[in-house]
Amino acid sequence: MKDELIRPDKGQAATAIRLVNKDGFEDFARTLSGPQRAALAGQKFTGGGYQVGIVPDGDGWFAVGGVKNPASLSSWCMAKLAAELPAGTYRLADGEPGPALHGWQTAQYRFARYKEEKEPEGPRVLLTSNAKAIEPALAEARAVALVRDLVNTPAEDMGPAELEAEAEKLVKAHGAKLTVTKGEALEREYPMVHAVGRAAARSHAPRMLHLTWGDPSTSSGQAAPVVAIVGKGVCFDSGGLDIKPASGMLLMKKDMGGAAHALALAGLVMGSGLKVRLHCLVPAVENAIAGNAFRPGDVLKSRKGLTVEIGNTDAEGRLILSDALTRASEEKPELVIDFATLTGAARVAVGPDLPALFTRRDETAEALLAAGSAHDDPCWRLPLHEAYGEWLKSDIADTNNAHANAFAGASVAALFLDKFVGEGIDWAHFDTFAWRPAAKPGRPKGGDALGLRAAWHLLQGRFG
């Protein structure tokens, strides 16, 4: 999405869009001429959701879109129009697009790194008189596009080094600082990150990315609140020695979806100038198989000092996140948010559309759920039920990384992470899919941001 698909309305020439629903379609049709009604009838337009119609009007034409409620627009209600109308400039005939600015842009996203469209169409530009809404809407759409681009890119071209390059782009754009820990320093400072990634080829060597940004104090001289964002960066997951079947590996290029969310959210924080001290940590690895791969039954030492028995090498995401969450906690943050494509159990529980949300504090969960509902990025809270923590007991170490039964996998994984978040710290964990198995208006099949906008609007509400 290189083009700016939203622009200020300065009275320039534009094709009108009229929105209607099924209940109001008959009244709307009465305002049309016979040929216009016939044109819509020929297109089988009835005002149903996501329907698109073109109506002749003198020497020109206008567009009609079917929506659920023309008086209360959603992020996605105009997305089908953006995808199907001819290239050009458009404006709503009545009112402002409001939240529909988002879907108008995301509907025009294309991942064309490896396959160019034969006849690329020009952009569909939407005008708005609300100038203040333009830049925030552009920023959110760019953040979503970044997540999609990173997740859609295969592991050969999106390994730990490429994630580092993406972090460097953010650093240069926003005047931030990036610390990269690799090699012997990684083994010493982040031992579980090193252990998970050490079997990968040298070109995909593991590393910890630690981006920092923001003034340490506010304009009033008070210490700026510290916010930490952490993202799981498993650039490909073979399962390790507990190897996945072929079907389980097929989408594992998306196992760095948490890192993509974290980098995109960090970009939104920095781009908006939010008055916080930001720490963004991405442990970037490939969980590969080689003679030096970590094994089932091994005991790893973590940055926090806890020892972890490896019950399953395919439960590696929680290992690298734990070292990152420990480091984040050392900054005494007011809030930690992590994103991870962590468990298949979360997908069984809530499906592909909803990120499973875990929080220590009820008020944080409520704020995230409300932000998600308000911005068409819904989440679903699952429990941090302490009793299930017993399933992680180890006979020889402080904890196991996996439990032996098939119950509550997403909750047990979250309980494992909870051990490594500092005591008393407000923490939210998104177990997100980062993928759309089927297209929806404004949301093409492939990598996608799920939970990103909910988290962003929570941060704006709390720290803006």
C-alpha cells in the first residue's frame, strides 16, 4: 500500500458513493429513475451487506454500497467497494466514512513480492473532510500492511537477520536505538533464546533485538512511563527434534507473527510520539534440526535463573519469550504486552479470527476487549487459572515447558510465561493466529494483524 488512499476533501472531482441497507432500499429506489432502477436490478443489488452497484447518472455514474447500518459504519463496511470499484477518486454522498477509512485501505493491500499482477490497477482514493482522521488512519493501515508483509514472506527471506533489518528501518525512521545480542553474548545473557536457535544455519543465527525509544522523563520532569512490547520471532518452526508433520510445517513461516505485531505496534507508538519510554524486544530464531539441536529431556537455564526441563522441543516459543519477558521486566514497566503465535490450543478454543487474550488484571482485559470491539479488532479472554500450573511441574527442574495432557493448552502456555514476568507488573499476552485462512472484505487470505489495533488503542487511551 504505497499510495496514500485517503486524502483531504478540497472539493476536487470525485465519484459519489451512496450507502444503503436492505431496510432502506425501497425508499432509496424511489429516488431513482426507471433506467437507474433497472441498472441495479440487473446487478441484483438489494442493499445487502458488501454488495456493490454502479448507477448511471447523466453522462457519468455513482456507486452504491450495501451496508448493515448506514448511520453506524464499521471498519469493513466499505471494503468491498474499495476492492471492486474502478480506479479513481471517491467521496461519500452523505456523511463521513469514519472507521471505514481503515477497511478502504486494507482492502487494497497486495502482497506482490514474488508475483506481480499482470495489469496493476490504479488506486481507489477516498476523500474525507475530517483532516484530523487522515494521518491516524494511514498509520494504522501501514502497521497492518507491515504485519501482513512480514508474515507473508517465506522463511528463506524472513529469517532473524531480516527481522533485524526491519527493526533497523524503524530505528532510522523514528530516531530509536537498537541493541542486537548474538553469539556468545546471546548464550550468556539469553540462554533459552540461544538454545532454541543454535541449530539453525549461520545465515539464520539466533539473536535478541532490543529497540528503545523515548525520553526518560516527561516535559514536567517526571519519569516517563515505561511500556514494553515483546514479540515471538520464530522465523520458521520445524518443531525441532519433536518434529512437526509436513502439514504442521506448511504455514510455519508465520510463526514470527508475534514479532511482526510487536514491530508494527512499536512503529505506531513512535510515529504518534506517545509520551512513554518504549522497550520492544524480539527474540528472533529458527527452530531447526541439526546435531546441536536442543533435545527433549534437556534442562535449560533461563535469564531469570529458573531451570526448565524440555518436555517438547515444539513448545519453543514460550522459551524464547520467557527470556525476553524477563529482560522487559527488568525495566520495571507499567505495562508489558506480548504477541505470539503460541498454541494450536488457542485456535481450537476461539478459531482463527479471535486472538486469545490473557491478562493478570481484570481492568486491563476489559480495556483491551473494549478497544477491540470499538475498532473492529475483537479479542477473547481466556483464563490464567493457577491450578493448571501444577501440570508444568518437573521432577528435576524448576518447571517443565510443556504439560502431558491435552487440556487447556493456551492457558498452560500463558501460565508458563507468567513465571517470567516480574511480580506485580501489569501484563497482557495475545496468543494470535496472525493468519486469515479465508478472505473477508478488507482482509485478504494470508498474514494479518489480529489484536494489533486493540492493543494500540489501549495504549493511546492509557498513555495518550
